[in-house]
Amino acid sequence: MSIEYRAAVLHAVRSPMTIETVTAGPLSGNDVLVRIKAAGLCHTDLEVIAGSLRYPMPIVLGHEASGVVEAVGPEARGLAIGDHVILSWNPHCGHCFYCDRGLPILCESYLAHGPKAVAFDGAHRARLADGHPLGQLMFLGAFAEYCVVADHQAIAVPKELPFDRACLIGCAVMTGVGAALNIAEIGYGDAVMVIGCGAVGLAAVQGARLAGAGTIIAVDLDNDKLELAEKIGATNRINAGDADLAAVSRAKSGGRGVDVVIEAAGQPASFQASVEAVRPGGQVIWLGKTDVESEVGFRWGNLMGEKRIRRSSYGGARPARDFPLLARAYLDGSLFLDELITRHIALEEIEAGFAALERGEAIRSVVMF
């Protein structure tokens, strides 16, 4: 059976999204129908709106979401109707070259179908009122009352976890906390610098705290975000407009430079600063993004000294393992999520929400259904 529901549809780059009635279903294979309860506005969505990430249109954006399982396909496993779930935007086959090597973020099917804005099997799951196929960003398309996903994209979590907090785990928190815990190999007492204190950077600050870092230097241009970073785990806050980050790094680490730099600002200057600030033999983790056609330059000498540079898109996520762990960390008080939510909005307010994000006024606006 098919279902009609409202969704925010983007028809062209830099054009307003329109709230339309669309159709999905019937379910097949391992499909799962999720009623969306909360969806966060992320910079990746904004990059599609601006055209710096190219996707076919029309499309429903939204890839950071939580909801309730409403129906399951005939081959779906591990879920029951009524389960509260966080959605993952990284479905993977589990048996290709990269999945076999523990890199689901590079799954060959994921990379083949993702740019086409289709479901994981390569087909469309939703259509406009006139029957035209409708794309879904990153296998989700969560700025809608419902979405259809593969069963392993919907991860059951405790029902006491509020939906607005839960949705953050699906992207920003997994990316930032995961970068610190799964990728950066932060040791107890290490010195860590986090450049950029949006939702991902603030999550990375918390990941560094949970890893046992001794010094956590938060860097941003916004003093309010720096104050928040200090409240949730940073030991030092630095306004990037007032300081030489390499000098700060050396001053806070006995003259060597910090052990790990996590870049979450997505600016050429911050990418450059990250390799200048890390000590010889240290690690740089790039989480931020710039336009896919942009070039970023470095002075060769800043790359010397056995520095290790890694790009991470999803914090080494294993959603079935990590989402419940992060949910429990919030419920036991060791992971702060309330502080990341700037405002709650209705679906009809989504344009204003993205305008605020583009102006840097919001850490996370969350659409509530």
C-alpha cells in the first residue's frame, strides 16, 4: 500500500523549498517506513541548496533524523513496528572490496547510488503528485513526514531518548564524537585542538573529553560558541580572529604543538591552520568540507615531520554499535545534546531555519513533526 505525506521539496539550486504532498510505497524487500519525528538542519543540506554539492533535482533533503517504525517490508529484519529509531545515512552492502576492509563509508554500492539520490538498491522510493520520481538526499530525505529506508539504516534506541536529541546522533554527534573516539586515537592526557565549534565541532570537543584528553582547545570566531564549548568540555577557548593557532598550539603543549587537531570549520584557512598547529608525528582529522572543485594550498614545510592527515566523513561509524552507545551516554549524563539545539521549527519554517544556519546564528535547528 502507498502512503501520501508532506515533504519539503527542492526543485533547483538556490530556489526556495516547497511543501508538497508526495507518495511513497508500497514497501518491498528490506524496506522500512519511518514516521519522522525530528530532523536537524545540517551544513551538508545547505551545500546542496547552494550548489556546492551536486545532486539531481527534485530532491528531499534532510539526513539527520529520528522517528518511529510504522511498517516493515517482507524481508526487513531486526525491527518491529513502534520501535524508536535513529537513521543512518551510510547504508552499506557488507561484502564489497571496502566493506570487507572495514570501510563501510566507501561501500561500492553506497558510492554508486548516493550521487543519484536514490534508495540503496538504486530505485526511487517516492514520487511527486504528478508521478515524477523524487530524490532523497543520502538515502534518507528526512525533511518529510515519512521516509523509506533499508532496514539497517534504522537503528533502534531507548524510547526514553527524546526525538530532538536522538536525531543529532545520526549525523553531527556521530561525526564529531566518532572522529575523536574512533579515528583520532586520542590518548589519556593528550592535547587536542578543535577548529570550528558548530554542531560537529562541539561534538568533537565532547569526544575528546570522553577519550580522556588533558587539554582541549576550542577554536572559533564566535565567542558564544566558544563559551558553550568550554561548558561541555573545552579547557581553553581561542577566538581565531585574535590568535596565531600554531603559536597557541605550542604554548599549550610544552612547545611541541598539540597531539591531535580536529578540523570542523570547512574553510581553506582552517585546513591550513590544522597542519600548522599539530606537532610532528601528530594527527590531523579533517571533518569540514569546502566546494568539491575548490583547491586548498599548503606550505610544504608545514606538512613535514611525519604528520598524519586523515579525512573522516562519519567518524568511523558503526551505527548498530555506536548509536545505542551514544544514546546511553546522553541518558547517563556524560554526553550533552540539549546544548546543541538552538531552536525547534515547523516544516513550514525550514527556509528561515537554513537562512539562520547560513548566517551562523544556529548550531542546530530541529524540525519537529
